[in-house]
Amino acid sequence: MQGDYEKLGEHYHTAILPARVKMPKDKAIAEGTVGAITTAITAALRNKKYYTFTELKNDVRVALKNFNERPFTKRDGSRYTEYLAEQPYLQPLPPMDFEICEWKYHVKVQNNCHISYKKNFYSCPFRLIGYEVSVCESSNSNMLRIYVGDELVACHEKFPVWNTNKYRTREEDLPKQTKYVEFNRERIENWSKKIGPKTQEVINRIFKSCTFDEQGYNPCLAVLRLSSKYGGQMLERACDIAISRISTPRYKHTYLGS
């Protein structure tokens, strides 16, 4: 059974029994009823013209009511009387609508306590650094939920699709002691000092542009690691050019300069 369909059944406390392979009679009653309803409504409205959805919905509602109240041909009652007989035994609907979600699995929590999702970043508890999580993007709300197994570990408001390289960070997700992370601001700044003042200036500007230090770890490391590929002198020259052109240079500016 498809995963979202199974979750739909669980949400409404309903048993979903898939039809057997190559057994069309398993679906005959359901498909026959759908066909009968469709025919009854389209037949009743076929000669009418509609200019608003409100008018159409009202007439569909009337046609459906007439269909449900139509007497059975081979026994007493109607679909509506059957509903009234079963109504006392029906469970109330859940207080919340079912959510259709887009899932992404095996998303790694980076050393800055964030995951990358659709070109933006969302924080997770620091204890999960290096672990993989599952991300659920709801179609019913503007929220993004992050799970480890069945445990909800973080919930964030989604960024609009036109935003990129933005951070959603909860302060409680970040470590109070730097021993929990491989790199911290002090180590990154010391590395930049060893390369030169221009590189140090780029790193300082990146950190100043961030609300939390952890948001600057990956952008800073991306710049500093260029020194391993091109050498410290080349990176210094690239940073010198970058800070003369860009208020907050990033990897792409120093990389192009080098």
C-alpha cells in the first residue's frame, strides 16, 4: 500500500483493504457507486450553464442529495436512511485535517547543527550532529517538521521557494559548550589569521552577517578550505578582491577571484 494512503487510513481510524491483484470484482461495488453518482449529477446538470463556482456547487449539492434519497429498487430505504441507521456508530472526525506530506529521508545534520533542505537551512538539536533525520514538508501548513524515527525533534516555519541560503535557527538547538562541535568560531578565526588579514576580514564579515555563530560555520569553512587547494597567498589575493567588491563575500566570490 502506498505510504500516504496508509497514513490516511490511520489518521481516520479506517481499515483500508487493497483489492487483490487481477481481482476486479473486489472493486466492483465502490467503482459502481462512483460511476452512479457521477452519472446522476452530470445528467441533472448537463443542460445548465454556470458562471460561478458557487452556483455549480449549490446545484451539485442538490443533485447529490436527490441521489442519496432515491429509494432502493430491490429493498426498502435509501442511501440516506442507511446513513441515518449507521450514524450513531460513526466516530467523530479527528480535530485536525489529514496532512499530505512531502518526505525526504537520510538528511544529515551538519556540524553547525543545521540540515540543508531545498537550498535553505533548518536547525536540529546539537546531539544529532552527524546523524541522519527525516524531513516532512506539509501541504496543509507552512511548517517543516524534522524526525528521528517517530520522534519529532524540530519544527520550523518554511522559507518561501524564492529564498535561498537562509537559516531558521532555534537557540535551544545549539550547544552551550563548544566541545560538541568539530569547529567553533575561535578555531575558524584562528585559521583565518594564519592565512592573512584579508582572509580574516572575509571571515569576520561572514560572522557579522549571521544571527548565530553556527550559521557561519559552513560558509567560513568553504572559504578557508580554498587555501588547501590554491594556497594561502592565492586565497589572500582573492579575498582582497572580494572585499573591495562585496560587503559580505562568500565562497563563490573568493573562488572566482582566485
